Amino acid sequence: MAINTQVTADHHAPAVTHTLAQFVATHPSKGWSDAVEHDALRTFLNWLGCAVGAAHHESTQAALAAVQMLEPAPQAGIAGLRARVDMASAAMINGISSHTFDFDDTHLKTIIHPAGPVASAAMALAEHLGSSGRELIDALVLGIDVSCRVGNCVYPEHYDRGWHITGTTGMLGAAAACSRLLKLDTHATQMALGIAASQPIGLREQFGTMTKPFHPGGAARAGLMSALLASKGFTASPRALEAPRGLIQVFSTKYDWSEIDKGLGQSFEISLNTFKPFACGIVIHPSIDACVQLKARGVKPEDIERLELRVHSLVLELTGKKEPQDGLQGKFSVYHGCCAGLIFGRAGEEEYADDIVTREDLQVLRRKIVAIVDDSIHEASADVTAHLHSGEQVHIRVEHAVGSLENPMTDALLEQKFHNLSDAVLGQAQTASLIKACWSLAAGDLKSLLQLIVPTSH
Amino acid sequence: MAINTQVTADHHAPAVTHTLAQFVATHPSKGWSDAVEHDALRTFLNWLGCAVGAAHHESTQAALAAVQMLEPAPQAGIAGLRARVDMASAAMINGISSHTFDFDDTHLKTIIHPAGPVASAAMALAEHLGSSGRELIDALVLGIDVSCRVGNCVYPEHYDRGWHITGTTGMLGAAAACSRLLKLDTHATQMALGIAASQPIGLREQFGTMTKPFHPGGAARAGLMSALLASKGFTASPRALEAPRGLIQVFSTKYDWSEIDKGLGQSFEISLNTFKPFACGIVIHPSIDACVQLKARGVKPEDIERLELRVHSLVLELTGKKEPQDGLQGKFSVYHGCCAGLIFGRAGEEEYADDIVTREDLQVLRRKIVAIVDDSIHEASADVTAHLHSGEQVHIRVEHAVGSLENPMTDALLEQKFHNLSDAVLGQAQTASLIKACWSLAAGDLKSLLQLIVPTSH
């Protein structure tokens, strides 16, 4: 089917709401390869680490305080906190915390952060239902497939228009995952997707405020409630996604229906998920990666006379802040990113603390960096040469930064990232146990994993 | 400011989020005429009657069953039911029930049903906070002004595109009303409007399903939670409504910013609210009104040989079903509407029951009706002539049907409508007390009114 970029309605759209509902309701448990299964565990692990890491952030705390005004029943846990709340609120709060550092997963084809809505809703409902780890992973894979396929259908026009696609497709993925956990049949799942279709959440205008992470949180909650409503017989249009006045044609002028069923059940969007090693915009990643490699090669900041950084013009356009004054400005400074890579060998959330960004040794090193625009270098690449006081030169060329689809973070790096986020919240020992529980979730016990997300001894 | 119907972004939009927030936070209590105050009481009364009337409807019951899965705290009441739930869920359920019969108020300029989102959120929060009746009415007037002004700004393009404008502006009105009840300052109210801006709820594709009344219910909940979040320091863009990637420019290509502050604080949109006397589409109302008048003139069904109905072509196009087979089809039959008017002198929800629509005397009368298209008659008018067996003719011309802005329902008719909706749920005596409590709400006690929405003796 051709891409329709017209405003005129398509009255002959295929029945994609039904197609997706049937897929979610009937696809076999672990109906995919071991590679896809492992990708799902990586997605879950990365999502959970991000959520634990932001447990004490002011946005998570403000959301929890608001929810507590509802005097919620203690149905489900919150990553990294002792408080328990009703499952819908738990879905919302975990969705908020997991996106707070902008450090969660990215489906690069659509820039959707798919786990926030889907995993947050699924884990909360699974806890309440007493689902198995296997059922949770099934729900995660299928839910993310729904969100991302709808995303593929409408990207980029929908996003360009100003919608925050993570929350405007995420409620569908969350509804799908929760329908699966509730074992709804095709019809009821179709109703759940339909109810969710009326609730897209998110505007790009909110970037830089707490409402940005609210988008996956709100989508998680909306999707979970849509599935609960459908399980009680609540009805929606069976063509809520594809009808001329359904979601997709209303919120996008581009829709490619073939994206919904192309390889459905054969290839899984969760395999296209990527994970950020560094807590900043993706465009800085190759430069940081190069500097981490310099440090690994033994280059010390004090040895450097001049650091020559050659990058695509876009990198400096977006992140050219030469003298960042605080952590937030640091996130828009390729200079600070390089310093963090060289001095700490990493650029996690901690390396974007205000007092790190303004620390004197970082300022000194920052001023040694000379950035040169070179549009022959791809925007996903970087070329760094350290000119040392000794006269020696050390050259690093990064074609695909770590964390890209071509050069994904290893499991060991994902574990290290999890520790960096979680150790301060749960303690190192408990964090190690939690990581182990994540890897064995599909065969293991969800209950014991859930006990580990709550701070105990620490 | 000119109307912009271009897709190109308006980067110089006035600060309407701030303007509305300041208005809501600082406008004096009862800062309007007695006429506006009376309009507010009429809006509240009509909304509450509709909510009570649908308490036992399957959509209300399904929503309540889903909410009960969250084991909610008994913070707030539900109109017409004994169950108590958390205030956010109460807002949602009352919003659903109040729109279930499509019998609630209409802001004709935008086809917004404004009370559903706003009153449902405000009453639930007011109960929890222990607010006075005065504070509740203030919140209602200001909240409805916010929803409808944003509606005026984007109507009709936004609605034409397929959004159900009641739920896509209603979350703003609900957030405004709840911010007022929480006594938030201008900044916090601006944040509440901003958080709500990311959560427009509603697609026209859902018409005919339970998700249609979910729209005002979901909007009520979203607005209430947005205000709670803002009260705890949660942040949003201060230009969430007007920025190029803010709500208004994202979900509409038409926006007339002058609609936001034209006469703000001087004229109030709640005064443009209308109330339906008949439980069907507005286009049938003049014909039913004429038949109710025939009955009042003493015309009996058995006296009639032929009933000549002259209407605009649109009336038959939309509601020309000659032989409706059930209640839902009856709503699309001007013929059934006329029969109900002549036989019962009314056309409330009861007159659209399946066994009324198919009753033999109605079928007999229906076949005596001859509808004639006459485009010289306005679509809001009707011309009816009863030709009697006696040879006599009785002619009724309705220029403006009862319930229109030009010929509003009297307070007595509103009370009768309330009784018709509520007597079966709360009993006649309690309904009479509840009506009285509504009229005296501004000076009276909200608590005693709230006791009357729950079935007791009945």
C-alpha cells in the first residue's frame, strides 16, 4: 500500500486494529528466536535500571506525592522505592522514572522509547495478577511490537508535527501488553486497543520539563486502564486505529498501512531497540566513545596539549556549548562529553552533575579541545586526535559509536550501566542480584525479582 | 489576530497559557452577574441529572468494575450509586455517566459538552477537599470558560479533522477547575494547564460506542490529576497551549488566538450553554417540540388522519429512519420523535426504550406521518399540520425549538427532565430534595447535596 501523505481520508484502510489484536491474543508464548528473546531481556534490564536510578529524582517524587493524594491500595511496587501504590499508579510512576534521565531505550527508526509505556504497565499488572516471568516477557515483546509498528506507520510526519511519539503510540503497546497478561481474546484486545486509541499522550513542546517523562508514564497508565476496561466489557470502535476518524488518520497525514503487518509474527521490533551508554543526546556519543578509547589507550588529560575533534556540522549545531555552566548545559556540550570520556571513562548521569561540569580539571581539559567541522564525516561518527606534550599523536576513529545498532552495548556494559544507576539506590549487592534476576526472568520467578526492586538492607 | 489556517508554525503566538492561568487563579469569587450565576446552576443541575440517570447503564457499570480492580479508597461519591471510589476515579465515572445518554449540555458554538469533564472533576475534588458550594460553582464557571475558549480558538477545523472536542478541550477545563479548588497560584495553574495539554482525549470514530462517554470521563480524570501533579511541583512548558509544538498548533491548523482573551472575565461561555429537552440529535428537536404542542392543544393520536411534517432536507438526511426497530434506531427517526411527542408529551431516555419504539400504537401513528422536504424552512425549525378525521386542521410552526439559545428550557422543564432521569434511581422525594439542593448550592452546603446523590431509602 502506498504512503498517503494527503489530508483526504482513506476510507479503505485495512483492518489493522483487528490484525494487531489477533496477533497479541494468539501469538504463541516465546514465539520467536533465542536472539529476540535475549533482546527482550536486554530491553527489560535497561528499562529497569533507568527506573531505579531516577527513583529519588524530583519528578518521580512529585508524581508519587500526587498519587498518594488518592490514598492508593498497595497493589504494586515502584522501582527503587519502598512505597506501594495501586497498579495503574505504579505503571505511571515507573514510566516517569524510567524516562527521567533520557537514558532509556530507543527504537531508532521512529525515535520511540518503547519500554517506558509497555514495561511499566506490564510489570505493574503482572505483579497484581501474579503472572510468571515468561508471561511478562511475552507481553513486553508483543506490546513493543504494537507501539513500534504503529510508529513505523506514521513516522516521520506525526513526529514532525509536534507529537511526542513515545507517548502517542505507547498507550497502544501498553494496552496490548496488558491485554495479553489478562489473557483477553481477540475481540476484547481489539476493544482495549480501541479505548487506548482515544488517549495519545505527548507534545514535543514539553521537552525539558517533567511532563516529558510523564508521557510514557501517562501512556502506561492509559494502556493498563484500557485493558482493564475492555476486560469488563467496555466497548470501542473496532476500527479505532484505521478509520477515517480513527487515531492514525487523525494524528498523522502520513500512514503506510503495510508497516503494520509486514513480517508480523516473524520479525520483532524489539530487536531494533538500542541502548545509550551515555546520558546525553545520541549525536555526542561517537565523540565520547572516542575519548573513552583514548583513556583506555593510556592517554591522560595532563599529557594532552591539544585534542582535535573532527565531526559533522550537525554535532556542533546541536551540542556546541563551549563553556557549560551546569549539568543541563553539559548535556548540550560535546566538549564536556569528551572530557567525561577522557577523565572518567564514562558519561553517565553522575558525570552530568553540576559540580562535575564546573570542576576545574574538566574546565582545563575542555579548553584544550579544538572542534573542527568536517561534513565528510558521518553524523554518527567522530574522528579524534590527541596531540600530546611529548609530540606523540594518538588517533581514534569511531565509525559507529557503542550503543548503535551496528555496535550495540555488550551485556557486560549494560550491567555496568545498571550498576551505575542502581548502586546508590539499592546497594551494590542487591543490584547484582537484581541484574541476575532480570537475565533469568523468563525461566524464573517474577515475585523474587519484584522483591529486589525495593530497597531493603541499603 | 487573523485566523491562521496554514500548517506553518506561528512562532509569535500570544501567551495564552499564562493568560488563562492568571484568569483562573485570580478572578474574584462570583465575579459575574446573577444571570451568569443562574446559568451555572442550570448547567450543574442538568449535568447531575444526566449522571444520576445513567448510573445503572452498562457503560457506567463496566467503568466502575474496572476501577474497582484498583481497590480504590472511598474518597468521593458516584452519582446515583452507593459505591465510593478515589476522587480521580469518581471524576472519570461521573464524566462517563453524564454523557452516556447524549443528553447533557451543549455549547452550540463548538458542540462541546462542557460540564462532563469540568463538573465531574470539580465535584469529586471538592468533596475530598471539603470545599464549599460557592467554591465549586466558581470552579465550574472558570473551568468551562477555559474549555470553551480553547474550543472557540480551534473550532471547526479541529473537530472536522476527527477529534471529539469535548474530551480534547475538556481536560483543560477540568485542570482549571481543580486548580481553582486547590487554590493554586498563577504559576502552578499554568503548570496544571500545561500537564493537561499533553492529554487530549477523544476521536469521533468512537461515536456509538462506550468510548464516546469515556472521553469526558477520561478528560475529567486527566485534568484533576494534572492539578494534583502541579500542586506537588510537577512542571510543564509554560507555553504548552500556544507554542509551535504546543497543543493548539499540533492538533488544529485553525487557531484564532483572539478567542482566548476576547471579553475574558466580562462575558462567560457558560451563558452560551444549552440543554436538550429530548434524548436525541438536536436536528429532531423542532419536530418533537411541535408535536408536544399538538398534544397540549388537545390533539389525540386516534383523531389524526394524516400528520404533515415540513422540514429542511438535512433533517431527513440525518434522521429519516421510517421504521426504527429498536431504541438506538429510534434516535435516528424523526418519525418516532414525533410519535413520542404526541403520545407522551416528551422524548426522554425512557421514550427511546426498545419496547416503546416497537409498541403498536406508535407504529400506527408513525405510518400517518408524511414528511415533506422544504428547504425554505430553517434546519432549526419545523412546520407541522395535523389533519384530523373531523376535517379540522391544527397547525404548529416552531421557529426555535425549546432548548435552543433563543428558547431555552425553563427551570421548571429542567426540573422535570431531572425527575424523569433520577426518580427511578433515587426516588421522587430524594430527587426533589436534590434539585432543591442544586438551586441553593452556591449559598448552601456541598456536603448535604453530596449525601443526596447516593441512593438511600429508595
